[in-house]
Amino acid sequence: MFSLQTIFGKGDKFYDLLEASADAARQSTRALIAMLNAPVSARSLDEFRVARRREKDLFAQISETLVNTFVTALDREDIEALAASLYKIPKTVEKFAERYVLFSDRLGDVDFAPRAVMLEKAADVIVQMTAELRRGFRLDAMRDLNDRMQSIESEADRLILDLYRDLFTNERDAVRLLLRKDLFELLEKAIDRCRDAGNVVYQIVLKNS
């Protein structure tokens, strides 16, 4: 007799694809930190394009595998929702990187690194949450990870309010104000994308536990 563990086992291909997708998202955040710390002459978008291409390929593989697979470890709509939310993370990070490279000569004194580190921490939680799905629907473990994600996202919300206060109080150059606002909001959006992916994972566990 075949057990449910045999049918929905740890070797299910969707776990591998989703975990790889989460890792590609984290790769883009690490590339961002490296770029922010690099000399101007060494800044490149290559790593972001690699991460985005990898995420796009994985998204396509997940979609194709869903079409060709009868039995899945997770509900199909949950797999699709998580894949779509993971795909949006490196897409947003790459958009920040493109604009930063374009305008960094006007923003050399602005330190984006602390927010980028916060983003990497959020992406790392997503990697852990996605990997946790393979271990079964352990609500307590997932709740702890979700609490960490919500804490990071709440801190990012607080910091963006502090940023607005500083921008509209102290920034006298209108162009710099708009550029700083746009770039910090993109970092905030990337963190929100991580939160969204975390919410999808958490809801999957709630539904199945």
C-alpha cells in the first residue's frame, strides 16, 4: 500500500522548484548589497539580470510542470500564487538597481545599504519559510518565521515614515528629493514583496494544518 508520504513525498519536484525560486530572490538581494558597496566603476547590473533570468526560467518550469503533473504536494493554486509572488521580488530589486546605477552620481552621499541589508534579511526568511513547506505543515515553526517577517516589514514601514519626514524637512533639491523618495520606496516595495510571499506560505500552512 502506498502512503500519503509516498505520494506527496519530500522528493516532490515542486518543493525543489519553489526553493530554487526563493533562493534566486535572495540572490538578487545579495547582489544589491554587493553593488552598493562596490566602487562606482565596478557597479554592474549583470548579477541582477542573472537572478531575474533564473527566476523567470523557474517560473516557466513551475507552470509547465503544473500542466504535466496530475498529483502535487500542494494545491495547484497555492503553487501558482507562491511562484508568482517569488517572481516579483528580483523583478523589483532589479528595477531599483537600474535606477540607482542611472542616478547614483547625484546620490553618492545617500546610504541605501542599511535598507538593503533589511531586504536581504526578509529574503532569507522567505527562503526558510519555503524550505519549511517540505517538512510538513508545522504551524508553530511557520508562525515564528512569519512573525519575523512581519517584524522586518513593520520596521521598514517605520523607517519609510522617518525618511519622508527627513526628505520634506531637509532636502532642498527637488530632483534629489524625488530620486531619493523613488529609490527608497522601491526598497520598501521589495520588502513588501517578501512579506507577500511570506503571507502566501503562511496561508498554505494554515489551510493544511
